Amino acid sequence: MDTIRFRFSLSVPRDAKYVPTVRRLAVQAARYASCREADAETFGGSVEKAMRLCLQEPSPADDISVLVHRDAGPVEVRVNGHAVTVEP
């Protein structure tokens, strides 16, 4: 793992109390990839919106899947398939 290529995934319970945690993970990933602070914060806000959208969608699953990755391009966070990206 380095600032150019990284990937991690997690599952979080379908509960609004985990939204800030996922937002912070997104901001940290953007910072790690050398995004500007304002861009990292905006990215985190977009990921938060994606999380809240997933909480509103009906689902039989108890968890929400979150994938954070970068492969020599933008940082991407996928929240149950909803993709949010930011360019470093």
C-alpha cells in the first residue's frame, strides 16, 4: 500500500451512528493521496450523502459495504455501489 495504490473494504451496520466514521475514512483517504484539504472535506461530505442515501434505501441486508481505493488515479469510495471520487 502506498499513496498511489491502496484498497480497503469494510462493512458497517445499517445505522446512522456510523456515518461520521465513514466520512472520516473518506477524508483520511483523500488526505493520504495528497488531495487539498478543502477537496478532502468536500469529498467526505459527498461520501456522507451516499451513506445517508443508502440508509434510506430499503434493503434486507444488515450491513452497508464500503470500498475505499485508488489505483494511480482518483480516490474512490463505493458505498453499496454508489461511487464518489476525488482527484488528488
